[in-house]
Amino acid sequence: MKFWSKLATWKKVLLVLALLLVLLTTVLVSLAARWWLHFGFGQGKQICIPQGTQTILFTTLASIRAIRTGADGGLEEVSVRMAGRKRLVSPLLPSSCIPGTDNSIPLLDWEKRPALSKRLTEFPCPDWSYLWQLHLNSLETHLVMRTEGVIDALHAFNCLDGRFMAYNWDFAGGGWGVKVPTIFSLTEATFSTIQDPTKLDRGLILLGEQDYVGIGYDAQSGRSDEMYSERPGYLSRRGEKVADNVYDILGVTPDLERVFFVKHESQASGATVSALWTYLPNEGTTQRLMEWKGDRLRVTGNSKRFGFLETEKADQRDQCVIVGAHILDVNGQAIQHFRLEKPIRPTGRFWSYDWSPDWGVIAYFDESDVVIQSLEGVILGRFRIFRLSDVMDYYRSKRKEN
């Protein structure tokens, strides 16, 4: 106090201002660091509930984790370790996947290379695609192989006897490359391409050794952009046309007896509506179920029911509001309709939520948490996205990489 009393008034003012400046700088740095950590490590990237399971997988910038029912009946979080993996960013989860009989699913990873053409010099292109196998029972992973190209599994597909079908980007010709339908074997670590004119970003369902369903299109002469067209194609089984005006494949029952697809139908008024249809591979017939306005079609493990979320558009692009869920039998007859008293507004982009008609839960990102709630709207658990260990592991890996 004697020191302070001896100071001149102008010195006291300067000292107070200096202390306030230090305090303000500390606060701003703390806020910036908190924002940066939240932006980098506190946001979720993807959520996936493999159909017919009670395992929720989700990824952040640098980690892949799982939520499942523990021994006490409550939900618990478990880390998924990818031994020997050197990539700093988390792998890609399949967006809609039915596991195989061994209860495993593929995980996707890739490195980047310099662009092949001047047109792409500012954007490095993905090159080697790493295919991992994740066993859902043990949550253990192992590297299966790497392929020249990039596997794109952001569509509906199923695993069958250790195999699944997805598009593989082929950059051999340079430029943007083309997508080729490919069958991958997780057990044999092999892949084989199919020469079939399938459309971009649509489901591929594997029915047998060389038996599959996709979406084909009739190429028009002089159209160089045909593969990028958004017009409907046709349902294709081994390259043969099954149904016209098909826009998307949404899934398949585990017993492979029904493939769900969306068909565009012209009305007398001239308008076009989307309708949900099924294709019965054993009979070679199709069946119309209903007009389609749903999201996230999911099937049950016993192949007896399917369901979808009822959503509305949010104000922000690529985001939506979940207002309910429908569960039906495979002939489209309503069984249950859940209407949420408090609608869900997931944060993040398109793959920020998923659900399970088997388990009866919806999982979604909510700001800083992963939230699991029942279809009736009861919150079953919340799990923090941010973990300090992820930050430390990330920078340890970064040091080793450099």
C-alpha cells in the first residue's frame, strides 16, 4: 500500500490501464483459444447407426468413437482404435449401411496428392483410398487394403459375405475422373470393377456374387455432362432395366427380398411427385408403397419393418428439423407414428444425425454434445464431443508426421 500511495496520480492511471490491457488481452486470447478448440475438436462430423445394431458411431476431427449399452443397461462411450493409422483426420463412416453376417462394416480413409491438371492445381485430389474393416462387436479395426482411386460410400449399401459395392473414383484419365461401380471384398482384400453405366451418387445394393442393383441411365450423344445429370435414370439389375424414372435407391431388407427406391411420377396437372417403391428381386416385380417425403429410410434386422424420419427444412442450408418418425411394415402399412413434442434441430451438416427403428432411438449432434433420445422424445444420454486427449493425440501425430 505504501508503494501505491507514493505513486503519482498519472502513474496510477497508467498502471491501472496496463493491468486492464493485460486482463483484456488474456480474456481475448482465452476466448480465441476456446473458439479454435471448439471449432477444431469440439464439433462432430458424422453419426452412423449401422442398421440392425445397437451401436452408435460418430466422428470428430481427430477421433472415431462409439456409444452402446453397457453392462448396467445404461449408455456408455467407447473409443475405437485404428492401430497403425497415421492419418490425423478421422476416417469416413458409411452413411447408410447394413452390416454383414460377421457384424462388420467398412471405414474409408485417403491421402492426397498434387492435382493432375492445371484446372485443378488449387485443389489437391484424393489418391490412395484406404479400406478398413470395423468389427462392431469388439470395436476393433484392421487395414484391409488400399486402392488406386477413392471409394465413395455416401449412399445406401449393404455388406454381404464380407463384400460390399460402392463407387470408386478413377483418376487414370486425369481431370475430374469418373466413378466406376466396384465390388470390394473385406475378407479377401480384393476389388473388381463393373462395366455398367450407373449414375453418380446413388445406392448400390449387392444381391449375390455378381448380382447387384443400381441406377443406370441412357447416354445421349453429344452430352459430355451426362454422368453429372440430375435427371432420373432407371433401376438397373446387372445392367438390365427394371423400372423407369428412378431417382435414388434408399436401402434393402437384410433378407434381400426388397430393395427400396424413389421413383418420379408425372401427374395429370403436369407436376412431378416422388413415390416410394420396392423391387422384389426373387419375383422380378415392383410395388408402389406411398408418396415419398421422408428422410433416412432404415430397415429392421428381421426384415419385417422399415421406417423413416419426418423432417422439415431449417433456415440454414443443408440443415433440417426432425419432427417425427414413421414405422411401417414392408407393404407400406403404418404401424407407429411418433410426433416429437419438441422438434430436434441437429447442428452440423447433412450427416449430423441418424436413427434406428430396431433400437427406437435418434442420435444427433447438439452444439457440443452427442444426444441420444427415444422416439417418444425422452433424452437417454448426452456425451461431450470435445476431449483434451484428442487435441494431444492430434499434435503428437502431427509431430511424428513432420
